[in-house]
Amino acid sequence: MGEDRLRVAIIIGSIREGRFGPTVARWFASQADRRGDLDVDIIDLAQTWLPDVLTDDGGDPPPPVRDLAPWLSAADAFVVVTPEYNHSFPASLKNAIDWYGDVWKTKPVGFVSYGGMAAGLRAVEALKPVFTELHAVSVRESVGFRNHPEQFDESGRPTDPESCNAAAANLLDQLVWWALALREARAKRPYVS
């Protein structure tokens, strides 16, 4: 891996049956792969089996938590793919965020959302203060799919690729800038929270 290559973890936040998240995540990963300066991991929370009850005994975390930890720790940046459920984000996503409190610190987080008329943006707005509390940096640009089933064809490709591909490029440009800047800063001096 080259010095300037970055590892981006794309996290699928929904674990519901019939969810649309994997379609959106695959499309976004294809956009990230086109850049040539990123290594991309897709993390599907429906396949991680994280426990719902967080422990605070200071002992070893449960095996599913230990198994996912290296993937998240290796990431220089994150992109959260989230639907909007009841004007917010899925509980499965909050559970994952809480299991790995320190892993988010001083790393950028971008958002790709989907939903009805609001395009999942209320979920994104609810997530931003959560990540801020964990000392992560939320990038400004995001991608949102309004009435998402209409935005993709039966093979999982966007019906208006020009618009969403441009939004993805803007998000990735900001994510890369912040990831490089924060990686350099972490290497020079420890972050004090």
C-alpha cells in the first residue's frame, strides 16, 4: 500500500430484512474504487452479529466485537450508509458506534443516506452530533437518495448516474482531504480529548 493510499470502511447501518443498504453501499464502493488512491472495505452490520448489550466490566469484549475491531481500526476514514427510520438512524448503527468508541477518534466520517422525501438526511443530521462527541470529523458533503427504490434500476445501478456520481466524487474528495490531514496530525502529535 502506498504512503498516500487510504483505507475507507463503508459501513452498512441497517440490518433489516429486505433492506436497500447493500445496493447503495456497492454503488458507493464502485465510486471509491474508481479513484485509485483508496482501499475499500464494506462492513455489513447484518453480518457482524454485534451483541445488543454493551459490557462495561473492562474484560475482553465478546468475539464478534473483537472480530470487527481490526477492520475498523485499520480504517483512515469511514462512510456510513444509512436509511432513515422514524426521523433517525437505525439502532444497529448506534450499537456499533458505541461498541467502538475510540476507533472513530480523529478520523473523518462521510454519509450516504436513503429514504423517502427527505432522502435519509434526518438520519445524517442525527448522526453528526454522535460522531462529534466521539471526536470524529463529519465531512460536509453527503449523498442522499430521495425515494430510493426509484433511484436505482433492477441491477443496482443509479437511474441518474451523473448527479449521484458527482455527489459521491465531492464527498470522496472531502473525505480524502480530511483523512490525509488527520493522519498526518496524528503522526506528529497525540490527540488530547
